[in-house]
Amino acid sequence: MPKIASVPYAPGQSYDFYDNKLVIGADEIAYSDIEGYGFLLTHRKQSVYFVPVANSTRFTFLLDLGEDGIYKFGSNSAGVSAFRTNKQRTMDTVYSETVKCINALITPVVLKKMLNTLNEDGEVKVGKLIIRPDELVKKTTFSSKEIPLSKYSAYKFAQGRVNLYQKDKKVAFYSDMLSTINAPLLPTFLAHLLKMQTTK
């Protein structure tokens, strides 16, 4: 099978995307085995008496392989004071390029599985959000809140989270970390469901 893209993350090492699988070193993950994914990039600073003494960069990708559990890969690096190292700046590029490859090659496979689950089970769960053909249900520890799917109007990615908004509301109806399995897909999945509603 032809290699479609390669994202180098260290000397002699790369995330290799083929048309049907992801290869990382000796590990091969077929796209068809992936039930969902999440990812997160974080930058942290450490200060002593408000003086920056260290900083760190970390990115993590999580692939849900069903019965085989969660496959994790990523990288991290630390620097002194407030200055980021060349490696840390390179990590930003590695992260963004890997996300692009996942969106192009893995997202269509996972979206199809989410739609199949919705058709077969009547709902799809992402974090504490339950998605049904005509409504969204946000579960909390002691209660739940529902809104019609038609009330969903917008989304925003910010500070490692995805925020979902309903019409005429400034506060997010639902918010979750992008590291939650399939949270990055929520805007695309909901947009698809809304389109399906309008074409019925």
C-alpha cells in the first residue's frame, strides 16, 4: 500500500500514514480498527515568586481500538525559564501536521462508525454528551439537560477544549477536552446530522 504522508517527530522516526493504516515504528494500526480518537497539545510554565523558571510542551494522541484498548503516542519536552526550545517549537508543527493527517484519513472512517452506531443503537455517547437523531443530552452527576438538535448553532475550539453552543446563548451548552475520545469530531458529526435533518 502506498504511503500518503509522513510526519517526522525525531531523527530517523516518523508517523507514517498509508491509505489504510498508521505505522509508528514497529506498530501498525489499521484505520478500520479505530473506533475513535482524541488529541491534546499543552504548553505549561512554572514560576517561582512570579519569575519563570521552566516551561514544557506536550502532545498526546489517543486511538480507541475497541477491545484492544487505547493506543497512545506523543512527545514532550522541557525548557528553562520562559524560553521555548527549538524542539518545542518543532513539536507544534509535528502536532498540527499529525492532526491534519488524522482529519484527512481517519476521521471519515470514525464518522461512518459513529453514524452506524446512531442508526443501530439510537444514540452516540461522547464524553458526557449523548447524541440522538433529534436531541442532545448533557449528563451531569445529579441531573441532565436536553436541547433539540435544531437548537445547536455553533462551536469553538479554545484552550484544548471543544465548546458547543445553542442558539442565542453565550455560555456553552457542552464543553469537553479534545483528549476525550471523539470530542474533536463533535462539530463535524453534528453538522452532518443537521444537514441530514434539513434534507429529510
